[in-house]
Amino acid sequence: MEIDAELRRQITVSLLAAVVFVAGLVAIGVTFDGSSLPESGAIALVGLLTGFVLLMALVGAYLIRAGDGDA
């Protein structure tokens, strides 16, 4: 299977979004260190998950628009 430029762009953008999510998880883990997650840490985690869902929606919209321009 040959990887063309569009597929390579989709993979790169998706991986970067996933790296941002993992970095956010690490940041929350370091900030709220302990045996249990306090209420503010739980709110931060919910915010991170919500942000990740919105980020992936924006990434999908970007990739669709970028794919339309190439055709």
C-alpha cells in the first residue's frame, strides 16, 4: 500500500492531536499528584476530554476541507 501525501497529512495531524491529549493527561497527573483525584482534578479531566472531542471534530473538518481542495 502506497502512502500518498493526503494520507500522510491525515496521519500526522491525527497523531499530533493524540499527542496533545496525552500531554494533557500527563499534565493533569503531575498537577494533581496523590492517591485520589480531587474535585478540581476531575473537572480538569472532564474539560480535557471535552476539549479532545472538539479538537478531533475540528481536525476532521480541516482534513475534509483540505481533501476537497486537492481534488
